[in-house]
Amino acid sequence: MKRAFYFLLVLIVLYSVYYDLNTGTLPKSTAITTTGRVQDTNETIESEDKHSLVIEVKPGDTVLSLVEEHRQGSGEVAIEQIINDFVELNNGINPEDIQIGKTYSIPIYP
């Protein structure tokens, strides 16, 4: 009886690994088009000052990933600077407190 239980347990684990490697369990996101516009992953709205974008947060998004997606230059920006700019643009909301489905302004760096 124990052998049958262990055999079924091993089969379930192997099937789970196979399924995860082939299909995956994370939702697939669509790619950014060649024009630089985002399709279905984020809703972007340019703000008035051209140094930030208003973006709706989707599952899996972080402030750093959003800033990286919409970077216009290749220069390095300190993480502390990104955090400070995000807090300033969003009336004191910390990057750790963003919520899925809500919109936030993210800083854009040249």
C-alpha cells in the first residue's frame, strides 16, 4: 500500500514539473510593439510634464520594472532616485504599496 502511494506521489510530482516547464503557470504578457507602444500589458497615459507616465499596474509589475520598460535613454539611474521620484509623483505612496488595477505616475528618465 505504501509503495502505491509513493508511486502516485512521484507521478504527480513528475507531471507537475513537466507541466510547469512546458506550459508554465504564469500568465503570458504581450510584447511591446516596434513603435514603443505597449499592447495589453499596461495602460499608459502621458502626463503634462513629459517626465512621467500614468500607468495602470498589472499583476507582476513593480515600480522598477515599469521604469525599465519605459526608459528612453541608456544612462544609469540610482534606485534611490527612482524611489524618491515615484514617492514625489504619487503624493507619498511608497513603491511597496502599489496595488494591481490602480494607476500611478512613474518617472521617465532620458
